[in-house]
Amino acid sequence: MTPHASLRKNIQPRRILIAIDSFKGCLSSAEAGRAAAEGFHKRWPKAEVVCLPVSDGGEGWLEAYAFAFKRAMEKGLETTWEWMSVAVNDPLLRPVWAKYLKAGDLAVLEVAEACGLHLLKPEERHPLLASSRGVGDLLADAIRHGCKRFIVGLGGSGISDAGVGMIETLPFPFLVGRGQESSPSEMHTTPSLQGRVRGGSSFLIATDVDNPLCGPDGAAAVFGPQKGATPDMVLELDRRARAFAQENARRMGFDKSREPGAGAAGGLGYAFMQFFGAERRSGAELLLEQLCFDELVADADLIITGEGHADPQTLMGKLPAIVLRHAHRAGVPCHLLAGAVEDSEALLAAGFSTVHGINPPNMPLHEAMRPEVARHHLALTAYAATL
């Protein structure tokens, strides 16, 4: 389909496809999509507006995958699935309830359910103490329920332990210590469960992060500060991760710490690849594939995407850039709505038809982050924007 120049003259589109990522800490993907849809419905009452909850592997991953399962059922595909809930450890080893999706022997997990930054108050953020143990709790429960295939969304974590906490929870014979001088930890697990972990399981990790585990571009250096790490903590976290990876490489004969994505979710990307042989995929691409996104794009007159903060980094594999790529292939114009925009020229040069920041200039961040304010401004922008 070729771009419709007439849309710029406010001609009624037939179908609008909305795929907006979450506005982190403010609106979920589904909430952002509904707000934009409200504005478009008012502007073009006769247009069909299709909203897709989307995620790149972080916040909203489970909700987006549940929507994909529902769409599969609507298309007549045999997809039996259910929500599962289990008590797990949060990053500070406090009990919390976490969800995952189960479809036959497939489990879809979002690590933030167990070790998410949102589970910690600002004053509780201490990545030297925070553990990924809860992710192991999630996996163990799925294993006990017969799951052998795992799709894991990596994002939004509040930990930086290279997956040590997760591995300590699971039955696996290659556990070593936390990169300290102490002797390797011992695992206390049942042999039957250990056999089920190692026998025929497959893991697919979804992330838009391509950082290695260690070094200046590693998990601690790049993501540690936002999780509460001081400069000294970053150095210690990186030292622990490096020692952990070196000992694993010595024992196992290979090293995944330099693989793209190893630094995702505080080093959980590394642990999944090193211990479980996980394959890494772009979370956005994987989800759009599950949603049969290209079929929807082919029948759309215009596409709306967005995120909380859009800048040139958006073009580095984030969800709006992936949506744009699919829109270009089909020749459908793609418009970007964001809470804040930096360097709109770079975004326009990349191919977005228009780029709109939804908030008035100089609005205080705390006001813009109020959900009711963001919803109102998204709807207003969708109604008034020149597309």
C-alpha cells in the first residue's frame, strides 16, 4: 500500500492501527493506546481504530502476549492458555505474588513480575543486595506445571546480580559463588526436578538491549545507576559479574558474557544464555510476529506508535522503530506520539511521517507523569495533530 497523501488534508482514513509502547511509570501500553484511540474516534468517527498492547520485553510483556493469544483464538487457531500465579521472592527476598502465562508446555514470563524496579521504593534500591531469586521461583513453578518451553521478557528489573539469585533457586550443577573469594555455593535441589530442567527445555529471551555483561557498556555501568548504584557500587557489581562469568567459563568451557543482550535485566540475559542455552530475539519483533502485525499493517491507512520519551535512541531497536520498519515495508505512513521528544529532526529523517510531543512546553515532569494528565494530552494530541 502506498502512503495516502490525502491524509495530510484531514481526509477520513478507513482504518487506524495503534501500537504505542508504555509510558513507563505513567501509562501501560493498553492505556496509552485507548487514550489515543479516544482522540482519533472524535476526529474521525467513522474510522475503525485497532489498538494493540505492545512491549519490547519489559513492562506490559504479559498483557501483550495475552492479547496475542486472544487474537489467535479469534482467528480459529487452537490456543488454550491460562494465567498462573505464584508466590515468589521480590528483589529484597520479600514474598510477593507474580503472574505468568501458560499455554500447554509453553510458559511466557516477565522477569519484572519477580524482580522489577517497581517493586522497590526509591530508598530501597540497593543493587548490591537485590536478588533475581524470584525469577528462579517463577521458572521452578512453571517447570512443576509441566512447561518445557519458555519465552522470557527481560526488562524493568531492579537487580544487577548477573542471574546468580535465579540460578541459586534452580537445580543446575554449574552454580558458583557471587564472584567473591568464598567457595562456590552448593545447590540443594531434588534430582527429579534437576532432570526436568536439563531435559529438552528451550528458552527464548526477548529484549531490545544488546549490552554485554561487563565493562563500560555492561549491565552495571549502563543500568546500575538507575537502580540505585553509586559509582563505587557499579565497580563492585561489575567485578562480581566478571568473576562469576570467568569461573563459569572455566567450569563450563564457554563464555556468553560478551554476547549481545548478556547485560539485559541486570545480567539475567547472560545467565539464560550461559546456563540454559537461550536464544535471544528482539522483544518487539517477536511480539509483532505473534500478533500477525504485518497482516494488520497491510490493511491500515495509517499507523500510530510512540513511547514515553522519544529521541535518537528510539531508533536503536526500540519498539517504535520496529513498528516504523514494518510500516515502511508496507508503504503505510507511521506517526509518532511521545510524552517528550528530543531531536525530532532525527526521528523525521528516519522515516516517521510526523512526530508529536503530547505535553505543553515547560510542563513540570511530575505533572506530565500523572496518568490522568497523560491520558488527556494523548487524546488531545491525537485529535488535533496534523497527520
